[in-house]
Amino acid sequence: MEAKHESVLLTEAVEALVLCGGDTVVDATLGGAGHFAALLAQLSSDGIIVGIDADPEAVERGRAACAADHRPARPTAHLVNDNFRNLAHILERLGIGSINGALFDLGWSGYQIAAPRGFSFQRDEPLLMAYGQGGETAADLVNTATEVELADLIHGYGEERFARGIARAIVAARSKERILTAGALVDAVKAGTPRWYHNRRIHPATKTFQALRIAVNDELGALREGLSAALSALVEGGRLAVISFHSIEDRVVKDLLRGAVAAGLGSFVPKKPIVPTRAELLANPRARSAKLRVFERSTQPADNRSSFTPSTRYLTYA
């Protein structure tokens, strides 16, 4: 499959950060490096940009974007192969005490979909689903978790109505042979769902694959930690922009930022999320579920700022 990626809400996200040439900005999710290249172009020789991704191939795309910037005076660029949950440690290691802006694009790039890691249910490939190298894979999870654990995971992270039936079918399938490929998992999902469910616009395995991907990469835990670190590092007047693509991660983002607002740390700008234009939706249907939320760090002191703590009320699979 040919790799292709179009950055979603590119102009809106970059403009939302209102950067100046000498600012320090974090692109916490390099992905296809589209946002990174646009942010890089906003900075002058006094600026600093930090690009982060757990996928080493994404980091290389960031390097290519830097190499393509032929300005004689370019900003300082730090490219880091790590999970954005470690943002606080990354900034400390780089000697960066504060930032003017941070962008989190929570969608997965076309390059990840094209990579043979089991992210796509359209091809029969190894069932990995891990963004980085090593660690637990989706195959490990589907072959070791109990039926109850699988059902809770698929329902909690995928909001799948047939989670119990799918979990039952996975356990039945693996009792005969380990489920090691995306195709084998799709077969199990179809066996655990009614036939009419297979003929809808959305593929019947979509929510199950989403749930496993979130669990394997601990996406919600990483998201809470990464956003909390970004909020702590923002200077007064600095902005945090987050692009989410499904309701589960968007609830985490909204809940955490609302907590920051309640603690007097800042406010949403604007109050409602920014969504793609009709023109973008026609050009890139993948953008249809995207929401951009922007938070601006308060320039006014607040007595209750220290009371802010990230929410932990969302399901975390263990």
C-alpha cells in the first residue's frame, strides 16, 4: 500500500498557536511531519522547535522537513524518538524551562496505516499495533486476556455494542489457533457479530481495532500525562492545541482542559472546538471527525491554580 498523509486542520492549528519568530514550540506528534514543517516555517533563528514521536520513521520525516528548510537562518530543531507522555523529561533533558505553544495531533498518519504493523483491517499483516519498537503487541493481548477483560476493553475503548460477542468469538478462535494477524482478528470479529453488521459503511472491525490500539499503546494514560506536562510548561499567554478524532480521546482532552479552566490556569479560545471546513472534508474525508480544541494559559493570577490535577476517571486497561 502506498503511504500517503494529509495533515488535518493544518492552517487552523498553526494559526491557533499565534507564534512569534523567537518562540519555543512543541510538536508532540510528528506523524507525517506536515504540522511540524508548518510550525518550523513560523519560527526565526531565535526560535526553538521540539518534534516528538514514538515512531522512529516519523522522526526521520521530521529530519527531512528540517533539511527542506533552506533559509540561511533557521530555528533550532530538536527531534526526539520518544512517547509524548515523557514530555516533562524531554524538556528537562533539552534544558527548556518553558514553551510558548504545543500541538498534539492525535490522529494516526497515513504512513502508520501503510506500515505492516496490523493497524489496518484491510490487509492481512502481523497483529502488532504498537507505535514504537518492542513491548506488548495486539497479538499478545488478544491471546492472553480473559474473555471478560477483552469485552471490557473493546466496549470501553471502542464503544462497541457487540463487545461481548466479539470477545467470546476471539476466545473461541484462539483455542484452535493463536490469533497472530489482522486477518485472523477480522474473522473473529465477524464471527462474533450479526451478518447485517458486516454490510454497513463502517467496517465491523473498526471499533475493535481502535480499542486494541488504544490499549497496546496506553494512549489515554499517555495523553493525560503529555497534556499535563504541556500545560505546566506553557508560559502565560502560551497556547496548547489538540486535534482529536474520536469521542473517547476527545472526552479526555475536554475533561482535562476543563479542569485546568476550573483551576484558573486559563481558558478555551474559542470556547467551542474548531472543525474542518467543507472544502477540507471534500479533499480529505479522513478529517470528518476531527476536532481542534485550543487552550490559552492565563495571564491573570489565580489563587486556586495549585488545585489542578489531571482527571483519572477514564478507563485504563491493566
